[in-house]
Amino acid sequence: MTDETKKEKELSKNVAKLVDEIASLSVLELSELVNALQDKLGVTAQAPMMAMPATATTTAATPAGDVATSEQGAGGGTVVMTNAGANKIAVIKALREINQNWGLKEAKDMTENVPAEILKDAKPEDAKAAVEKLKAAGATVEVK
């Protein structure tokens, strides 16, 4: 008896059926399934990151030495990504978290065509959250 056969016998019929159905999904369908489960269960597959202390106006230096304003006083504004950084995959994921209506292609295009407007006339808390997600992913962002 092989290890695979042992594992199949240990699973209930319902679980084995689900495993077979999931194994038959395409990569795109698997991605949709993961996103739907994350939304339904209120969890995320990303490792938690330490939060940076917030200040009224902060600036961050990029590896290239550029300085970008990350927030404007108490106001929101328009969030613009000026550089996607080296880890574009993480930035694409962050973009799709910010706006779940964007598909993979739209988010990828934004990383390649900077500067890209991410949020327009956003509420201060939405702008701040977007800036934090993008900076954590390695992008250079400014709020106008």
C-alpha cells in the first residue's frame, strides 16, 4: 500500500471529494478560491508585518535615495505610486488588496507604468491604509 493510498483512506469521503475537485481547478480558479475563502473566513495568507508608527507627515527614502511624501497632514487625497520597487509581485498583491475589482493584468500594468494613480480623492484612512500596504510591499508612494 502506497503512502498516497493510506492518505486517501484516512480522509472522509467529503474531504476526499473536495480534494479531487480542487485538484482539477485551473490556477486562476484556485486563486479565486483562495480569495473567496479569505474573504469568507476573514483571514489572510500573508505573514503579519510589524506596523510602522504613524505621524502627521512622514517621508521615506527609497533605495535609490528618492524621498516621497507618504501622507498629507489630516487630509486624504490622491495616492500615486511613483516606483513599484524590486518586488513587483508583492506590490501587485497589495494593489489587488486595495482595490479588489482590479484583475492581475490591471495591477501588473500599474507596476509597469508609473507614476500610477492608485486612489483618487480618497478618505484619509483609506489613503493611509493604501500607502502602508504599498510601502510594506516595497513601492514608493506619495499622496497629493
